Amino acid sequence: MAVYRTKSIRSVTSIAEAFPFGSRISIAVVEYEKDIACSSVMAECYAVENRTIKKAYTNDTGKHSDKVCNGRYVILELSITDEDASLVFTEGDKGRESMPGQEKIGQGPKGPGGPGGPGGPGGPGGHSKGQGPHITTVCVQAENRVVVRQIASVNAADGSEICAENESIASSHGIRQVVDDFRQYLFEDKKGSIPYSLYLPADRKEKLPLVMFVADASVQGDDPLIALLQGNGATSFACPEWQSRHRCIVAVPQIPKNMHVTSDQETGGTGVLPELLVGIARQVISEYRADDTRVYMTGQSLGCIAAFALNIMYPGFFAASYMVAGQWHKTEDLLSIAHQKMFMINSDGDMGAYPGMNKAAEAIAEGGGKVERFLLNAKWEKERQEQVLKPSLDTEANVVYATFTDTSVVPEGVDNNPISNHMNTWPAAYDLDTPKEWLFSQKNNNSTGGK
């Protein structure tokens, strides 16, 4: 049985970092009662239950750092490929399983199952209206905890010896980087209610852009944190690196299971989702003075389908949309939004989104829109991918359409199938900076977003 402190150890803190494939517990911080000599600390001095320690060092800050010095904190860097690293797992008929990407970073499902399948591309087995397969599993949030034991002696900075501990120490505090910067709210109106998470920069003296991210169908449910923890669609806009370049407000609705993009679904769910999503955006614009000329929509799979629906139902509301791995079956609907600004991206191995987006691009061109195509390889260095996309920042086309070729989003050792191509597109797309730069360069000529 674990305790929370011992005579020598004051506390243990777990830290989860936001990675492209979701939040993972990557650090355990062991705080001692006195400063520890950095020369005496090695990974072999500690054990973390069900985890692999990659590196151990001391410092005086209690944070992941390149700085190594005597201090009362021992930092244990943990492998993010460990099965217990993720803060999200699936729960279904087979019990609890790792989310796709747990066995290896970047790994999609090894078979046709996966957490709800593609979750909305309208591919094989999907609904004809573009909703995608039914969800057979649910995503569940894991506890942000670690259990640590000191298994060899270390030395204090004053020369005294701190012997190995017989007891295991459980973390009494958990930090979820970026995710903890969001706050959770509930939007309600006469059409229904929907929970959402909101990131607000501390400095809002001027009006800031608003980004709305909608996740895929595999995370539909009641927990508003799942859409933040599962991938990088939301956290890539709220992370310090992006905020230092483009401060913005980020809204992340948590889609309940009974809600769909349209009302004519075979599943019998409600079709009020577009109205509620726009309601959230309008509320944020009103309450936090977001810039209604710079309201951006983005989403993956089901979220991409939602982006198509919102642009069709509310033309001109969004200054631009970043649409990842989705489609819209009724391509005649797209004729009316042919001149809106969209950045679409998919994988050529995605048998739902790839042909679907090809047809969407054709319909947009037929409606008078200008489409410019770009081909990428996800196995290229990120800098090379960004360089290929850089001309999109100056294009006269209102629609940019990028495709990861040669099924390159699927990592080595992972089954190369339509689902793994679909799901591995998400982190690859949101890890890119150029599409987000393109998004933030767009602006409505009139203040139509808040109306």
C-alpha cells in the first residue's frame, strides 16, 4: 500500500505533457526534505510502478529542465510509450484498452476496431449523411497519478545518506500541462445544452481571435476534458509556443452522444448541434469580447463534418476553417459556400475522407471557388513539410487542399489500413504550423461573426 510521504520524501507530483497523440504522464517529481546531491542520482535509484524511467536528475525548480544542480527535487523522466502513460483509454465490450497510439507513439488501431472506428468520415460502414460509424466504445479519463519508490541510496547535499525506502509513495498532486489552463462551462439555450472547455489568455486588453475545435466521434460523451486530453487539436492552439505568436481564445465543445450534425440520422439522435456550437461562439464573443471578424472553426473527422455543416448553415460566420480528415456527402450543398475560406487536409490512404474531400474540392471549383493543391509526406522532417506548404500563405485561392501521400501518416510497424490512415492524420495535421498561420491570416471584411 502506497503512502503520500515518508521521513525523507515530502511529496510526489505527476506531470502530464500535451503531445501530438494526446496528454501523457511523462514526469514524476520527487520532493525531498533536504537538497539532494546531483552526482548521486541515477535512474536505477528509483522505480515507478508500471512505468519506464528514462532519466533522473536533480534541480531546485521541480520542473522538467535542462538545468541540473543540487536541489530538493528529483525529476524522473518517464517513457511516453508506456501503456500506462496516457490520460485517455477506451472502455467497451472487451474492457479497458489503450487509446490508439499507446503501443507506439503515432500508432493507430491494429485492426478494424479502434475506439468507435473513424468516428465520422462517412467511410465504409458509415451513414450516408456523413455521420460515420456508430461508436461502440467510449473514451475514459485515466487518473493522473504515479507511484514511486526509492530503491537505492542517494546522498544529500550536506553529505548525509538517504537510504532506500521500503514504502512506495503515491503522487498527491497531478499537473496536466496546457489542459489545466482550460476552464469548463455549460452552454444552455432553448434548443438544449452542451458542455465546453475554454482557454482564455491572461492578457485580453485587445480583442482576440476565437478558435473553435471539435473533436472526432470517438470522444463523444459527458466528460469535457476528453477532447483536450485525446489529441492536439485543441492544445496546439493553447500551448505557450503558439500563444506567444498568436494569442487567441480557444473553445472546445464536448459533444454528447445523442447529438449529430444533422437531424435525419438513423441513430435517432438530435440534430441541434450546429445551433449549439454557434451559440457557444456567440456567447464567448459577447462575454469575453472576442474579435468577431476573426472567428475560426477547426475539427477532425466528425469535427470536420461539423465544420462543413456550420459553414453551410452560417455562411460568413467563420473567417476561415481548418478541416481535418472529413467530408460532406451532399456536395451540392458546397456550391453555396464555394467562396468561403477553407484549408482541407487528409491522407490518401483514408478511404472515407480522401475521395470525399476530392469531391468536395470539385464541387467548390464548380461553384466558382479557387482551389490550390499541395502534396506532403508525413515522414519528411517537419521543416520540409512547412516549406512545401509555405506558398499557401500567399495564394489567391480561397481553398487550400493538402494531402499526405503514400499513406505516410501511418508509422512503421503499424497496420496500414484506412482507419490507421484516418486517425493518424489528426496529430500530423495539427502538428503543422503553416495551416494555422494561414487560418490566422484570414479575416472577415465585416463584423459578421458575432451576429
